[in-house]
Amino acid sequence: MQTKDEEPAMSESAVESVRDTTADEVDALATAAAAAAGPWAAMTLTSRAGVLRGIADRLDAQAAELIPLATRETHLSEPRLTGELRRTSFQLRLFAQLVLDGDFLDVRIDTADAEWPMGAPRPDLRRMNIALGPVVNFAASNFPFAFSVAGGDTASALAAGCPVIVKASPGHPALSRAVGRLVDAALDEYGAPGGTFGLVFGRDAGVQMLTHPAIAAAAFTGSTAGGRALYDLASRRPVPIPFYGELGSINPVFVTEAAARTRATEIAAGLLTAVSASAGQLCTKPGLVAIPAEAPVFSELAALIRSNPVPTGDMLNEDIAAGFTRAVARVRAHPNVELLAGGGPGEALLLATTARTVLADRDALMHEMFGPATLLVSYRDTAELLELARSVDGQLTVSIFGDQVDDTTRALTAAAVGAAGRVLWNSWPTGLSVTYAQQHGGPYPATTAPTATSVGTAAISRFLRPVTYQSVPEDLLPLELRTDNPLSVPRSVNGARAQ
């Protein structure tokens, strides 16, 4: 889910020109968000959930207008966008249910105990999560619904009780404005304070918003270079703020000798589909695949491309296409990398090299090619396979294809857990499910915050902070922490689950 050029200069006629948000407008939006933070966080959980469901309902109701608009601006197919819109409205409703359930508040109450075993009396302590404050969300261009104006970052921040200002992607400005109007309408329906949602356009506006004193956190999906630059800005503020950046990942795949021997055709077909989907413009696309030397997977892949190529579709825009061309050229320039198959118009590109080559030049070859290309890496034996797996840096995903649980797959799994936020067995990393248990993040450089996820209900935790009230009178406590629990929120009392 990412844009590999932070701010492409759009030259596509299908993408309309929009005026950049001025500095005065940015300041007004940030100031309004700061004023809205307290009232929005104080709205009932029912109202907050209603807003999220209202956005979802409006997206579904306007699908016939939104999808053609997205198609014109992004080059993505109607079926792909239809599925993405369904995912977006689903995750909004999932966060609405999360809000109603109340577990995200993580209410914990320890009543006073004069005999507390640590040797000193325990005071009355009451802890809960509260909203962090206004959030700026840097939207992605390759998921114009699910990682854009009303996507997961916006949904999780609103669910947490935070106002959101979206820095719109330059790849779909008209769609961004159309979806932004739907968000505003849902907020108006429930009487949310003005300033709970805002939308800005332009690189400078995004930087100014990130550095504005009113902003309490940021979410980003995009290039490693662009994300790191914004992360550094967030860290250098007089008051640094959390910056949740998803940057880049090659999502390596390790195929054991047994799996390559018995399932070559199946693995080849699955890989080709994973590399070709959405023209390879997915942050979970497998970009490096380790296969035993002389494995039939090589010949199977080459034969598949030549006899029945899988269409890749168009790139999102000229700048992303140019970035892909540069990345491929960098990898192909290595003297020990060869073209295995593909690379023609509408075809996936398969490059090949050896594990020895990659281990000797990791910086050049463990390099993301954001588009329909992957590097097949042949290894000589299990020792070389494990050395390659252990050399991988931070990733969103690592996939293992094996036929049985043995010492090799155990070692591969351990290496994968050390490198990635999601470890897959005999499955491809594309097709990210929005669930309670999902993790979409990983050690740097995959993300700037390895403890966080940008997909799934756990994403709400990015925009919350805990507060403990010690020996505070009941009348001064939030309703969620009062002894009679008037809101019936889930809670832990003296270490035991209670309602």
C-alpha cells in the first residue's frame, strides 16, 4: 500500500490540476483541528461509531460515481477498485464496532490496598487510553480508497477520537475531494465539531502541517526516501511527535528444496500472479524469491510467461513508471544478474542471480522494484539458504514455502520473525486481510515504528496514549473510570476481568 514517489508532478490528462493549500489555510485547518480535539474525543462512543458507519454507507452509496473517477485518475481497473472500495467501507464498519465494544480504552482499575505485598500501601489507580490529538495522514496513490482520504489511517484515528487532516495524494485529487465531502457529511450528521476533518494539497502544505504545533501524530505510506525525510522532520520538531511511516519492503520468499521439487508449477503460477497484480504496485509484492539451484521453478516461470503471460495493467502515473524503470535498471546493471523472462509491454519481469551474488552485494540487489518485477535467487544448499534468510533487513512480510516442519523450516521461521511483521507459510503476501489479528508493519526500513500496524483493528493504538488517575475523586474521573461504570465499558479490576 504505498506510493513510491512522494510527490509526483502529475502530467496525466486524466488527473486534474488542483491549487496547493496556502500556508494561511494550513494554519487555519490545524488550529481548527486543535479546537475540535477535545469535543470530538468527548463525543459518545455511539456517535463516533455512527460517523464511521456513515462514511462507509456514503462510500457504498456513491460507488457508481467514485469508481469511474478513480479509474480515470489512477489507471487501476474497475474490478480492482470495486474490491478496494468494499474493503474500505468494511474496515470503517469494523472500526465502528471496535469503538462500540470499548476494549480499545484498555480500562484498568486497582483499588486502594493497605496490605499491598510490595511493602507499601497501594493507592487507588485508574488507567485508560485517551485520544492523542490531531493527526496528519499522508495518503497513498496506489490504494486511492483503502489508504487515502477515508482509508485505514483516517478510520483508525477518527475511531481513537482524533481529528484528522489528510494530505491528499497528487495521483487522485478529484477523488480525494469527492471522498472528503462524504466524510464531512457524515461528521455533520452526528454534530461533530468543525475541524474534525480537513484536506490539504501540495508538498509544502504537507510539510507545514506535519511541523505545525497543533499536530500530535502522523501516518505515512510511501517511499523510503520521502518517509524518512518526513520522519526526520517530525523528530526534529521542538516537541517531537510519533511518525508512523510505512516505507519499503522487498517481501522475500524462501522456497525449500522439497517444496520446489514437488510443487514447481504451483509456486511458479502463484508467484507470477503475485508479481503481476496491480502492475506490481503493492507494498507486499514479493521482490526476491530464493529457489534451489536448478529447480524446475525457473523453467516453469519462463514457460508460463512465454506461453500465457499474465497482464500487469498500467502503472499509476508517469513518475511511478519512471521510478520503476530506474529501480530495475539499477538491479539489471549488476554483472551477475540476468534477464530470465518477460519485460515486454504488459509483462512481468523476472531477473535471476545467485545467493552468493546477493550476499556479496546486498545494498545493490536487496532493492525494492516498485512494479511488476522480481529477482529470483538460486541457492546451492541449505546453509546458503539460511545465510540469505538471516541477512534480510526489516520487512513487512517474509514467506516460506515448505512441505514439512523440520530443522530448515524452523530456522527459516526464526529468521523471518526477526525480520518481518508478518510471516507466511505456503501463501503469498499480497491480498492483505483487514482483521483483528493483522499486522502490517515491521522493523526499519519497512516502517519507522515496528511496534505498530497500519492495517487491522490494532492500528487504533497508534493514536492513543494512557493516563492514570491516582486517588482522584469520583466526580473528577471520566465516566469510563467511575466505580459504577455507567457506560458499561470492559475493564480490569484488581487484575480480574470485569464489566
